[in-house]
Amino acid sequence: MLILEAKTYTCPNCGADLKFNADEQKFTCEFCHGSFTEEKVKELFKRMNEPPASVEDEEDNDRYDESEREFSENTNLYQCPSCGAEIMADSNTAASFCYYCHNPVILKGRVDGKDRPSKVLPFSFGRDKAIEYFNEWVKDKKYVPNDLVSEKQIEKMTGLYVPFWVADSITNTKMTAMANNIRTWTSGGYVYTETSNFSVLRDVNIEYNGIPADGSRKIEDSIMEAIEPFDYTKLRDFDMSYLSGFFADRYDVNKEEMYPRIHQRMFENNTAVLESSCSYSNMYNKEFKNSVLKIRWNYMLLPVWFMTYKYKDKIWEYAINGETGKVSGELPIDNKKLLRHQILTGLLVFLTVIVIGYLLGGLTI
């Protein structure tokens, strides 16, 4: 796999930096407005960096070590002294504030090459479209604070590649239970009831592909799960160029810590599948035995437009799937707005009663 160096991402027309444009799905130049497909960019830079014909290709392990070194040398690590969040960005993209608490961040140094993901899912749309999705989601919520959608707040929306551990797995679930079917009918003026009892056994292997779990402690797991799914058919081998113009969160939860979350998601689904396969009147004494026969992990970066909002000393998180536009997050309530609405509603009801009473009294006369 060809790994492009961030410092060589220059426009073949004018020499300025190229950036990945999520709206056009192309690499564009802000100066001469040149536009290039991924294939074209790789072709151009392959020619520039191609070794002499006499040099033999390195072994796979050597190339992997080289890709780790390239990632480390061209990726800056920023840290927020307030909340501890760590943000990765390519050498040409500077981070000035924390995506989580909005405080200034400081340059910490280079990342470890072992933090390099294997896959990346590029953003499908830019920041303006993300703001549209968010405003559309908020517009029908009457009691949210006005400054939630203010220009000052919205400008904090950040294109963030969130680290995910994605599992492919084969599981086995055994279910034992007792069950019965009850049949009732009437004949000759009598009501008859027939109960048939059964011993239930299910033993099934279920295969899962692409069960995701985000590797960031700072972002609520429920919010990340709510914006699923992501389309893995659009995954690409990780390339530094996709970080250009965006930030990436550095994972702080390793895959070993992901086992409980992944297991819970798979086993809860297994339970639902087995129970749905039974069509008895009643089931009881149910017991389940779950096991993982095989599991394989992929570390990848998935696109999320992320924003936090501080209201009454609480941080509220909002995430937008950078591929589908699906929005997730909990909205705060402006109690003053709610109170005004309740007062106006009460006055309207009171006036309506007065008018109706007056009209009825007038009709009585």
C-alpha cells in the first residue's frame, strides 16, 4: 500500500497544499482551485516518490514499520490542559481549541506510530452541510436556549475522526427453557382449555461483521451508538491525506477494555434472535449460555461532526454522522422559555373560559 507523506501533498499545478474536500470527494487546491481524484493524486505522488528501478521492494513488515514512522513524523498531538483530551492533526492543520471543552490546547509533540489506524471512512459532506443537519434537528424543539444555535456556538462544530474498535466475531448461544401453548374453545355449552408443555432447546452460531465501539472516554458511548450505522463499504486504507483539514481523537480505551461492550451488544441481540424464534403462549425458566468462538479487531477512524455546549455548568454533547447526517444528543431546556409558555397557555385557557362563560351567559339572557 502506498503511504503518502503529508509534507508532499502539494498541488501539481501551483505547489500549494492539497486538502480533502468532503463535499466533492476530491482533493482540492484553495489557491488555483485545482481538483483531483484520489486515484490521480496517488498516481502523481507515486511518480514523484518512486524509487529507482534497481531498488527492490521492501518486505511487508518493513513497509509497515515505515508507515508507522511516517504517521508519527507527520502527525502532531495536542493536549487540553483543562480536560485532558488529546487531539491529533496532520502537520499542516493546527488545533487551537479543545473540541470537547473549548479551552485552548497546547502542542504536546508527535504521536506514537502504533496509534496509526488501519482504515478510515472519509467525510461525505462539509461543515456547512453539517450545520444544516443540526439546525434542522433543533428547529422543532421549542424550549432550547437561543444561543445553542448562535453563530458563536455553531462555529465550535468540529470535523472529528473518532477512533473506533470494530469487531468481526462468531458467537455461540445456547438457550434452554420451558414453554407451553394454551388453546381454548367452546363446545356444547362448555369451555375447554388445552395446555401443551414443551422443553425448549436452541443452540446457534451467529456471525457478526463490523460491530463498532468508540475508543474515546470523553464522548458518551450512547451518543456514538445513536448515530450508527456507518457504511463500511466506503472504508479506505488509512492515508494521511484524509486528516488534512480535520482533527482526530486519540483513542484512550484499548481493545481489551472493549470486550464487555462488544459482548453485551452481541449477546443481547443473540437473546432477542433466539426468543423471536419461539412462538409459544408462555416461556419460563429461560437460561442462556453465551460464548465467543472467534473475534478479530480493526482499528479505524470514522467521521463525526462534533460539538459541545456548556449550559448551567453542564456540558451537552452533539454528534452528527459524517457520512449519513444522522444527529444525536440530549437537548437542554430553557426554564424561562418553558415558564413563559406555561403562563401564556394558562392565560389563554383562562380567557377562553371567560369568553365562553360570557357567551353562554349572554345566550341565557
